[in-house]
Amino acid sequence: MAEATATFKDIPELFEVDLGESLIARTESLSTFRELGPPDLCHVVKSTGKAGQRDLGSYHYVSGVDASSSASLAAYINSLTYAIEDSNAWFSKTPVWKVRNGCYCCFNAFSRVDFRVDVKIPGGVNAYVVDLRGERHEATPDMWQETYVSALLRSILYSDDPTHSLDAYRKLDPITTLESELRFLTAAEALFLKGWQVGSDPEIQVASVTTNHLTAGLLKYFGASGRYQQVANLFEKIAVREPEVNSLLARAYLGMNEEVKALQIMSTALRGAPGPASYTLLHTQCDFLREKGRSDWALKLARQAVNAAPSEFVTWEKLTEVYIELGMFESALLTLNSCPMFTFNGRDAHRQLTPSRVHLPFHRSIGEILPERVKTEDDEADPALQRLPAPGLRGTWARAYALLTRLVAQIGWDELLKTRSAVFVMEEEYRMQKAHGDINGHGRTGSTEGTTLAEGEEDNASTRGMVSPGVLSTSESPSSVTGPEVNGNGNANESQIGIPTIRISTESDIEKETDAASTAADSLEKPEQAAAATAGEDEDDSNVIDRDGKKGKEPASPTTQEPFSFSNKRLCERWLDNLFMVLYEDLRVWTIFRAEVAHFKTQHVAYRKTGLEWEILGDLGTRLHHKEEAKEAYQRCLDTPRYSVKPWTKLMEMYSDEGDIQRSIQTAIRVAAYQYAEYTEMTFPTQIAQCFFKLGSVHGHTKISYTLLSMGLPDPILKIMDSFLQYGKTFKVEGYDF
């Protein structure tokens, strides 16, 4: 087929059905980009120049290309002209395809416009801007600087994001020399105070000068390599104009082990603040104290942070963490219940088109060590494992669930249920209170947390209990473990206590779930008053907060008249109740799995699972803080011919944490192979680089280099692995000189 020779040799591409459809789709999607924008789009038109031969349009996604000028983007398109496949013979009758023109699209996250560079070969270069309405404008130098920083931030922050995978997505090194790094710092300094315009992580409600994608990108790039000096210099300049940046400056100095200087900066900033201290500064000092084993001192700072930013999830999260560390589990659960939850917004993405054909070339040099990319029985799993809801949690929901798993890992399921029943209204209490209220004609006066339900309405999600300790215990055998259909009285009732809202089937389901849950979260106490109440609850346990956020002493009449009053308890938020059910499902499956493993060991029989099942169980063990069991599951996954990078990546991180150079490198080689198979041709910042630099800071890069040489790797693979050490040498990462 003549079109077969129209492909690039080592570059992935998607061929269009209609010429230019990818550019039209991108223009139509511009108004949906909320934050950093999607990866860059490179569209080319190929032609044979012969009459009657239809031109072909193809495109691929790319990050890491220098977007500082139209010339640098045009140079990338020009480089593609040399990548087109040869027809293999000069006398071949197949037509010779050439790149006739190209268009490079790069989103400017600051000004919310799309930069386009049209290149005609041979011919000229035309650069222009397309706004959210699809109208063209002239590009200005300031806009070019914004586009350059936007492209770098996408490349850094999306470098190893598994949720941001695309077909034909090529990732190149964003910064390769010290000069280009200096240019990045200069541009970041110029745009620093506008950083809030590019948005922030989904756990942050309001982007600020210190919490946004620009500061996250800077801290990731310099923090992952332990080179905080460069970014500290930048923060020092900015802190003169913006005192809030002292929190970032202190973090940088702590990263450099300059603790005395960091403490001086924090102390001066806290004393010199004209108003209430920023929560980011309080959190920096709080984390420092926790690392030093003084969580009791950190508690006061965490409370102050909640009062400083009561509408932010991260302040309540930090306070919950400190309570857990101090063993104040009731307070931890109450604080977790008060967390403001936000609807999760995923990464900006292109509208997916159906291509006429797909060209995904295979990198032979390193890809040969990978298993075949074909679906086998090892890609199948028990439906009970695949239906686990926890992997579908995102944003604040995932972070809140992580706190819940920390709690259960520390005190156990039975104790967690007791704590839960001590602080929240249980279903049985609710029914008794309602019954007595009806008898006395008082309705629901027993609950000081308000009349949020209509008369006669059942709100099982907000009021149901998680039953007695008999529901699930880690000591139970799998045969005695029941399903989720157990209600507050221990009776089977699937319709009431199944998992009604949290699903992982499709992304749209997740959106519906988070919308519903955020509606429930809207009924939280008013943040300012709730913050004050939670922060001061140890001083005055008799103070309560109702559903409207009004604070006061608990009413005397219900307690004196109603023997079943629960006015000293709160309603468990619907979203937290759902997370308890998610945790129950995780623990139920984990308990059955561990019981089966123990049974098979005593019978001296091999315990068999598919590759996907071992991977899911590894993830489950990681979520529930069973590190050794999770590691074993990932290792068992490697014994199967399943095509998946996740177990290799997880084991690489575990081995590097343990300082195991040999195993870290062995797993890193596989991770690199998977990366190159997915067209990730970048060295840093990647998980492999972070693994190498973590080992290098302890053992030195020379030892890693000798270990690599001793493995007798093929030259192409050795060259790829050595590139991480070469990066360390170029940028003087700790350990490069020993």
C-alpha cells in the first residue's frame, strides 16, 4: 500500500480521516481547558506532489519541545522531515512522501490562548494566537514567555502521571543544559506572581501565590533531584515583595538541610506578618516539628492553619494527620468529617477522534525485553477484585480515604468502629431517638445537629452505623466474612447498605458520584465556626455546632427529658459514610486473600492468581499499609507474562527506599523499556531518575555506574540507563562526584 511509506520512522502518529480535523477539534475544545491545558499538538500534512494523489494529515502529541519562540517550534516540525520512512530502493515505484506543511499548537495557560505556528516546506513560518472563541490574534513577546513556561510546566508535571496517558504521546527532555535551566528560572521569576492564574492541584480550593502549578512544577523539578539551592535563590528574590513566599523559602532550606536558617525565616515571617499567618507557612513549621517528633507542638500550628484557611481541604487534612500521630483518634475522626470536599476536575485533555489508522513504531533496542503486548488470561481478574471502589477515588476523596486507611492501620477495624460509634450518631440511636421524639411530639429535637431531613424521610447514608465489631475482624476466617449487605442492626439488607454511589465503571460515573458527594459536603458546618470549634474542642467538649454552623451550649431539655439523647454526637457526613463502606470492601477482600494464602501454605499447595489479580492485590496491600505483603504480590505479578509497567515501578520505588542498588537497577531497566515503548524519551524528571538520585545520595553515582557495567547489558540499554547518571553529572546532583 502506497500510504505505508508515509509514516515516520520512530515517531508515533495518528492519521486523520478528514484533513485538518485534529486542529478543528482542538480549536473547539479550547474553551474547556481550565488549567495548564493538554500536551502540545503537532499536525503535519504529507504529499507526494503528484496529481491525483490525496494529501495525508497526521498528528501526534508532544511535550518537552522548546516553546520560547516560533523558530524553535518550527525547528521541531522541520526535524520531522528527516524522520519519514525511506522507500528502501531508488528504483521503487512507490511514491515518495514528503512533509509539505505543519502546524504546532501550544496552549498558554496564563492568557488562556493557543499559540499556533504554521510552517510551509519550503516556505515561511507564520505564528499567531487563537483565543477561546477561535479568533486569531497577533502574538506578543510577553505571551511567548507565558507559553514557554506553560509548556515546561506541563512537561514537568505530566512526566510520570499515569492518569494522563494518550496514544501517540511523545515526551522529550524539557531541560537539557544549565543554560536552559537558568532561562526557566528567569522566566519563572518574571511570571511568579501570576502563577495562581494557571490553577492548582485538585486538592486546593483556591490557587494562591504559593499554591499553584508554577510553584508545584518548580518544587518537583528541583526537589526531585535534591537541588534546592537554585530554587531557594528564586524564592529569596520573590519573598522581598511577597512575604507569603517565605513558606516556600523555608521548605527549600529544609530540603538543603539548612534547618537553622529555615527556622529563622519561619520565625521572622510569623512574627512580622501584618495579619493572620498564611496556612502554608504554618504547615511548613508544623511538618518540621512532626519530623522532630514533636507532634504535640505541631497540633497548635495545625489548628491555627485551619482557622487561617477553613475552606481548604489541606488544612483539615493536616490537623487530622496530627491527631492520628498523637493517638487522639476521636478528634481525628471528627476533623476528617469536617473536611470540605471538592468536585474532582481531571487534567485538561484533547477530544479523542477516531483515526483512519494508527502508527506506533516499536523501539527495538530496549523494547525486546518486554513481554508481547497481547491480551492473555493474565489480563483477566475476578470481578470482585475489579469492582473494588477505592481505585476510582480521585482528588480530595482519595486523600480523605488515605487518612481513613491510616487510622485503621494504626488502631484496627474493631477499634475504628468503636471510635466511630462514640462520635457519630448510629442508626439504632437515631431510630430510638426518633421513636421517643414522635411519642413526645417533639419530632427530632434530640439531635442538636439539626433538622436536615424532611419528616419521615430516611437518610441511611448520613445516619447508618457500621454495626458491631462482628462485621469484620482480621482474625475471622474467609468463610465467616460477610458481604457489604449488613445494616446497622446486623441484618442483611443490601438495598440499604450496599455501595450506592461510588463506582469505578466509567469516568462519567465518578463525575456523578463526586457531584452528589460535593452536594452532601455543602451541608458541612460553616468553615470559620467549624474551624474554631474543632480547634478548641479539647478545651470545651460541651460546645457543639449545629448544621447551620451556630455554636452554643448543648440544650438542656433533651438531655433531661430524653434518656436516649445523642446531642453530644454529630451526624456522619454522607461522603465519609461512603468511604467507610469503601474501606470495608477493601478490608473484606484483603482478609479473604490473606486467609487463603495462609490456608494454601499449610496445605503446601501453590496459590495461583492471574497477573492482573496479583497487581490489584499489590495495590490493595499498598492502600492498606501492608507493605511487605504488597511487595510479595507485585513480585508474583512479575512471574506472569502480563504487559504492565505498574508492578515494576512499584517495586523499583520500594527497592530504592530500602537502598537495594542491584534490584533497583534491575527493575529500573524494565521501567525504562516500558517508557521507551510509550515514547517517553526523557531523562528527568522521571521516577527512574528519582530512584537513581535517592540511591546516589547515599551510595554515590560511581557505585551505581559500576553495578550497571557489571550486569553486562547490551550497549543500547546501557546507554539509556547511563543517561540518568549523565544528567546527574551535568546538573551536579548530590552523589555525582563520589
